[in-house]
Amino acid sequence: MPFMHGSKAKAYLNGRDVSPYLRSIGASSELDTASVDVMGGTYKQSVTGLLGANVNMQGYIDGASGASDEIFGPAGAFQSTNYAYLIYAPQGNVEGSFGYGYAAWPGGYEMTTDVGDAGSFTWSATSDVGLERGRLVHAYEAEGAGGTNPSVSTGFDDGAASTLGGSAYLSVGASAASLAVTLSSSTATNGTYTTFATFTTTSAAYTQQRLVIAPTTINQFVRCVWTGTGTFAVLFHRN
Amino acid sequence: VAKTDSKQYRVTGLGLDYPSIKDGKRRIRVTGDVVDDIPPNDISWLLQQEAIAEVDGSEPVTEDSEGGDAPEAGDG
């Protein structure tokens, strides 16, 4: 995929496309290190610890029903007792493209209204699962019937099989009716696919699920299969 | 004419989606279904990954087939 302009980025927070309210998204990750310098050495030495990830968004305040203030502020993600589930697609809502998944705790919501500027906000969150990089096996778009992505006879080629499991995110938008989504994998693009992840069937709008996929064999080719209808995105991450 | 393997297999994983050796059309099968038209080349790795298990011909009805676990539905 070529370079793309930052304005193409998309973010789906708890099932809602929040991109229309944002002017920037900052995603960072860090790896703890601890010094283990000892006498007689020449260079500083460290050992690595835990991984962490943060996300920071800046956007414009919209107080309408279901708009930015309700999504990001105290009425929405900010004071939720549940994770804020986020799918971040730096190069846009493109099927097969890469993205990141977060199960995060909101840590800050700050509004700024200045006489010389548009009312704006910043929102930040810290992920409990690091930065889970994966593939958008279903872009955030509406489906009027069951189907398969990328198609009934092919799969997304991840290059190799893996055995360490992974995770998967389902972001459901404005509507859903008996939406049941599974992920399956095969050793060949047009081969036999075995299901390795099944999301809970849902008819609830603006919801999100994250599946932890226990260590198991996930073959090279992966695809997304669904029944029912709805607007949704699916991100799959391999460990 | 496609050849069929006389052996039957029960879907033991979360589900299966494969091109039937009977007519080349794709089949979707769920846990517990019994199938006999899986591509032969896939059987070994499916067994290895415990996605299917061989059905013992001498015991076609097993304890976990509550209420009569009919073999697969029509091939549609």
C-alpha cells in the first residue's frame, strides 16, 4: 500500500465512526526497560518489561445527540465502567488494510473554547492490551445480507500460519439484526476453512466486542463470514 | 466424476467451510455435523488441528448426539 494522507485515517470507538469529529489521532506505544548496569561493563545495559499503548485524539465539540461530546465525554466513553474499544485504521477504511485494536481506559477529556477558535476537545486513553496490530477483514460498512470477505472462494493471505492465537474486534454501527460474525482460516486460498473465532450474535447498535483467541493454529489464509445484517467492521490480530 | 471417501468425519471444531468433492460447491458445516465429502488433501491437517474426528462406523450414534443427531442436511 502506498503512502496516504493522514486525513484518510479512520477511528471507530465503541461502534461509532468518530472520524468526522476529529482533526488528529495520536497513537503511541512503549516498552518498559529497566537498567541492569553492573561494574566492569562498558555500555549501559537494560532488560525489557511490559508493553503499553496510549491513544490521544483531538477534535471539535459537537453537542448534538450521539455526537462528539456524548461519545467522548462523561455521557459516553469517559466515565464508562467498561473498556473503550477502539479500532484505529491509519490508512483508512480499506478492506484488507491494517489497523490497530485497543481495549482502553479513558484517562482524559478536556474541552477548550476560545474566543478566537472553534470549540475543541482532546481525549486520551490507555490500552490494557497494548497495541494490537491486525487486518481489517471487514471494513466499516453496511451489509444487507450474509456474506464472506474477501470472497466466498478466497482468503486474506497473512503469509504464514501461526500458533499463538490472537484477538479480534467487532465494531457494530448504527444498525444490526441477528448479526453473527465468525473468522476462519485455511491452508489454501480456495481450500477448506475452519472457524477459529465466533463473535456473540448481536442486534444491538453501537456496540463492540473483543475476542481473545487462545493459542491455536490459525492457518495462512483468513476470512470473515457473517449472517444477518448490519453496519460493522472486523479487525483480526495474530499474536 | 468426483470420487468420494467412504469415511465419515464429525465436525469437532467451531465450524467448517469447504469445497465439496461431490460437486465442487462450498459447504458450511457446524459443530457436530457429519461429513463425507471433504477434500482428501485437507483431511490430515484437519484431524491434526482437531477440526474433525473420524466417525467410528460401528457406532454411528454416539452419546453426544442428543435427540438424534441427523447426519448432515441436504447438500443444497
